[in-house]
Amino acid sequence: MAGTTFDSLVQNGLMPKPFAQEIIQKVTQDSVVRKLAGTTPVPITGSSIAVQTGQPQAGIVGAGEAKPISNMTVATKTIKPVKAAVICYWDKESRMANPAGYLDVLQEQASAALTRAFDLAILHGKNALNGQNIVGVDFVNQTTKRVELGTAKKEAGGVGADLIAGYDLVVNDAENMWGFTGFAADDTLRSRLMQQTDALGRPLYTNNLADSLGTIHGLPVAYGRPVSGKIGASADTKVKAFGGDWTQLKYGFAEDITIRATDTATIQDGGQVINLWQRNMEAFLVEAIFGWVITDNSAFVAYEDKVADPK
């Protein structure tokens, strides 16, 4: 944040690129989706891109033989940018006593909020503010491939065997040749994995509890709370993990993150109405625009908690 001052944020209205890039970098470092998926340019107005839905097949031909013809089917997918926003506010005296510290707070809180909104939108198509569906977007949890965790008995491999069952659903897809490049898992699945042992009682998974990125069956796994869907007003979906071919998902940010400051507005925090001028407080609104495209939801599998039978 060298060269970025509190006053420069207030005066310019548009967040300086170095400061904005640090927020984007932190979002991408902490995001579950970013650890597994690829990137694509996202214009602020949206775009349509061609995605391959069928694979051409080459063959061996002899001298003088006709060359084979193979149809490569292509579909058009639309990237619909969405806007994530967060308002951070505080009392002016505290900020003036430590202006550099409040820049750190702004960056940390804004990036954390944007990360949660980003992952929740792409994985579940939900808005963290109200728990409602985001209209007109594809999301990973639309996949019809589902595995119920707890299906396999411990002696048959337990949770590890359930994860492999989902792997098989993806790579054995009769209509597609999907790969399987990794897992996105809720933090609560980690302890269950670490309790898995072999016939001699030795742990099967030895990832550090503090690691946000580990491995399962040799494949990368990224851990994060948005995987369950329980973020903000969005309810728990009982999904504990997604797995699949993450090359079929690409995301991108529009170029600029914008910031606006005020000390005269009235804002509402939950049920509390706050008059900033009256309380000598100030608020910052940070907004980011991003979009994503999923080639085909069948490239993914959702792993769900076993739901108790009704009494």
C-alpha cells in the first residue's frame, strides 16, 4: 500500500490501482474457487464466449486413404458480470489516531467480504446479503451428480470411498471426457477426513489443520466456508465438498474496484439506523464487478451430508 493514503482514497473516489490490486490479490489467494479454476477476461458490460461441448477425434490413416472427418461442437456461453459491495464504517477519531492502521483494516475486511461473496455466488448462485438466488447465472451446485457422505461403511473406506465414488461419476461420464482436477471442501469436512484410518489405525490424511490447501487422494483440495453455502443470510445446503474438472470453470474481475467515502449519509446495519454525521463517523463503500463461466455443470459432483430420516 505504499503511496496510498487515507486522504487519497477520499479525494479520488476511485481506488488507486496498487491498493485495488492488493485487495484482488488477497481475494484470489483466499478464495476456494480461485485455487482451483482458471481465469478469463470479463468486460464490465459482459461478453459471450465459445465453449467446446464435443471433442474431435483423430484417427490413423494409411497412404492414399481419406482423412477422417470429426465434428467439434461448440456452444455460446454468456458471462453476466455481477457486483459485490461492502460498506465498512467506524468513528472518525479512532481513524485519525491511526490512519495507516485503518487502511489495513479496510483492506482486510473488504477483501474478506468480497471473497465470501465471490465463492458463494460461483458455487451456489446465492447472494450472501439475503440468501436469494442470483438471477441468470450458472453455478457449480446445479450439477445433478450427487454423492451422500456416509454411504460407505468405515471398513469399506468411509468418507474416502465416498469421495472416490464421486470421482467415478465424473470421469466415467458416458457423454463427456471430463478430468478430475481437485476438490473444494468445507472446513468441517477436514476433521472427518483426518479421523480416517487404515486397518492398522494409521491416519490416511495428514494435512495440517491450518492449511487452506491440501491434498485428498493426491488431488488438491481447497478449504473454505462458502462451500457449505452458509454465508451471511444464505442457509447451509448440506454440501460438504465439490469435486470435478475445474478447468471447465473460469472467472475474472472487471478492471477497477471502486471506493466511495461519506461522513454525512445515513446507513442501516441490520435493524440499526446510523446517522454518520450525528455520530461523527465515516463509511466506505467498496464495490467489485466479476463474472464467471461454467462449460458444463456435469463436470462437477456435489458431496452432501447424510440427512437424518424423519421421525
